[in-house]
Amino acid sequence: MAEPKHRIRALYTDSTVTVYQAYAPHIGLPAAREGRFPAAWKRDRMTWIKPSFLWMMYRCGWGTKEGQETVLAVEISREGFEWALENACLSHYERGLHADQAAWKRQLRHSPARVHWDPERDLRLQPLPHRSLQLGLAGEAARRYADEWVVSITDVTPLAHAIHAHVRDGDLDAARQLLPRESPYPLKTGVHHLMAS
């Protein structure tokens, strides 16, 4: 069965959902060591979290891009993740969903979170026809993320490198075996407006 164009796929449990971020080692390593973001992590800047491991690999080049050498799996409360979705605005104007462009801009200005959909990636980091969620957190959402929602932070850079090595060797089956098991995330009613084209 074909994937719907927009769907959140994630590694999740009854109480948590795993999202990915990549940082320079001076932020990523202490975060993983202490299970919380260090003082150098700016709570007043927008931060983007991604439930898709492969989209994160595309973004950070398997942990090789400058400033993104440490790949983190951040397990956060589902309650927090769902709060962010409920308080999010699409990052682009959608005719029919917003009254007009000015209404969308107003909503964007007042929303602590924003939703952006990007083409999902395969193991070779080529775009797929369906899209993957990026969730931008600012203001209250960024502070809640760092200070309330985080359950654990794990350095998954070695995993990223191991999967990448299999891909380079052409052994996609071995690479696939190591991928986090992401499945469709059950959305609460009230956030389906975020699934727009």
C-alpha cells in the first residue's frame, strides 16, 4: 500500500517519542553524557526536531557536516510532542486552510511551534514521494522541550556511521537491519490541519 503524502513516522512507546538532532561536539557530547542540554544550548533560538532518522542523516550527512558531527536521539514525552503539534502552525501559507496570507502570518508569529514537511529519504538519501515531519520549536516550546519534555538523550553517531558504512559497501540489507523501527504515529484529532499539502 502506498504511503500517504504526509504522515508522521517515529520510534515511540506508550509515553515517549524519539526525535533526532545533530550538533557540534561541544553541545552534543555533554547533552548525551548528562541527559540534558548544556548551558551553551540556546533556549531563545528556534530548534528543529525530526522524528525520521534517515531525514536527519540526509540533513547532517551521516554526522559528517561541520557543526553536526554529534547525532542525538532525544527521547521526549509524547505529551510534550503532542502539545507542540497542537500549538503549531504550518511553516508555509496554505490556500483554503488559512483565511488569507495575513491570517497565516499572524498565526505563525504567535505559534511557539511550526510544522514543515520535507521529502522522506531512502538509505542512499534520495528523496521519496512521501514527506517527513520537521517540527520547529521556539520560545515557550523550545524551553519546554529542553527543560520538561526530555526523558533521555543518546549519542547515536556510532550507529549513523555503522549504517553509512553498510550503505557505502552496498549492503543495504545490513544497513536496514540497524535502522530505528519507525512506525506511523497515531495523531490526536485536532492536528490534521497540519497534514496540508
